[in-house]
Amino acid sequence: MSYPPLVRCDSELLSRSRTQQSDTRIDLMIKHMMAFIEQEANEKAEEIDAKAEEEFNIEKGRLVQQQRLKIMEYYERKEKQVELQKKIQSSNMLNQARLKVLKVREDHVRNVLDEARRRLGEVTKNPTRYGQILQALTVQ
């Protein structure tokens, strides 16, 4: 069937118009798909960022807690060392005080013995007094 030239032009125009509409529709669909893909990618990137931030905060919290425990252990050890040093110092001071007491006691006993020797030496020079002391000691 042969159409007159005018009808052919109209059908060509209609066909071109349909092709242009189809191309426009395809471009619009591609743009919508690209926007959807970009939106999905952005959402996925946000999810990844949120998960990374969460994991970072968890790891940071764990490391902070670990360091806190180390610091507490360090200070507990230092506190025990200080207490031990105090006990050692207290023990040393107590021992020094005991040694001083023993030294004073020893000096006093030595002085008493020296005084007793001196007096006994004097008593032996006086025969009357010496006799009375010997008699009293024998009775005792």
C-alpha cells in the first residue's frame, strides 16, 4: 500500500517523535536508576561509616579501660611498696630504739658493777666493816 507523500511524512514524524519520546523516557529512567544507585551507595557508605564509628568507639573504650586497669595496678603496686617501706622503716626505728635501751641498760649495769667493785675495795680496807659485811652475807 502506498501512501501519499504527506502521510508518509507524518508517519515519519510520528515515528521520530515516538523515538524521541522513547529516548527521553529511557534517559529519564536511566537518570532515575542512577539516582537510586547513588542513593543506595550513599546509604551504604553511611552505614559503613556508622559501623566504623561504632567499632572505633568500642575499641577506644576497650583500650581506655585496659589502660585504666594498668594504671590502677601500677598505683596499687606503688602503694604496697610504700606500705612495705613504712613497715621496714618502722621496724628499723623500733630495732634502733631497742638497741639504745639495751646500750643504756648495759652502761647502767657496768656502772653499778664498777661502783660495787669500788665500794668492795673500800670495805676491804676497813677490817671491822669487812667482818660485819661477811657475817651479814653469810647469814643471808
